Amino acid sequence: MKILVLSDSHHASLESISFEKFDAVIHCGDYGNSLTSFNHRNVFFVKGNCDIYGEDALLLELFGKKVFVTHGHKENVKYGFDRLIYRSLEREANVTLFGHTHEQICFQEEEILFLNPGSYPTSYIVILDEEIHLYQNGKVKSVLYRW
């Protein structure tokens, strides 16, 4: 299993990403002018506060996990995570992916893993089998949790 998680790329180009190398690519919103890059069967995305197209949130079944994907602006994640946690609990999610803060955030609450990849291209997340790799400036910053 190999999953790429991006968010808040705004007007950064996604052309250098080989989408076919991943089992799934998930963009947590504010994709800017990159919508045409998402013409691959394995790409899932939500709209952020700067986007027009896409769903506000998705609930995906991926590799044995129920994954809730949202941008985070409607949950006010810049001011705390209570609303995000409640929405994740309502959906019975195992993993929640979100963006909006432009900062990498990883925590576990109520047995749910919460991941924010930060702002692409500076930061992103790659999930390989059971390891979650956090990238900053193209280098692995740390390996956290288990999928």
C-alpha cells in the first residue's frame, strides 16, 4: 500500500507527481489550478475554502480503514479540533485527513488518527504499508504511528 496525502497546494504545480506510483492520492483541499491533474482513477479530493469544485467531505474505505477527508475550514481547525473530532466520531472514522492550517499536524484522539499533511510542496505525507512518513522540504521529518 502506498498513499500520498496532500493539501493546500494552492497554485503550486502538481505536474511532477507520478500519480500512478500510488495506490491512492488524497488532496485535502485548496488545490488551486491543479484540478486537471486529478484525472486519475486513484485520486480523491475535497474542496477547500479557496476551491469551487468537489465535495465538502468524503468518507472512503481504504486498505481496511474508514477514512474521513475534509479541508477543515468548516470545522474551524485553526481554532481547535473539537468539531473535527465530533464529525469524525459521527462518521465512525478510523483516520481523518484534513488541511487548512498549512502546518503538519498528527495526533490521536478517541482511537482516531488525525493527519494534516501541511502545505504542498513544502510538506506532505506518504503512507507506506503500516508506516506514516511525514515529509518536510523533500526529506522525511519523522515516521509516526501505524496505519
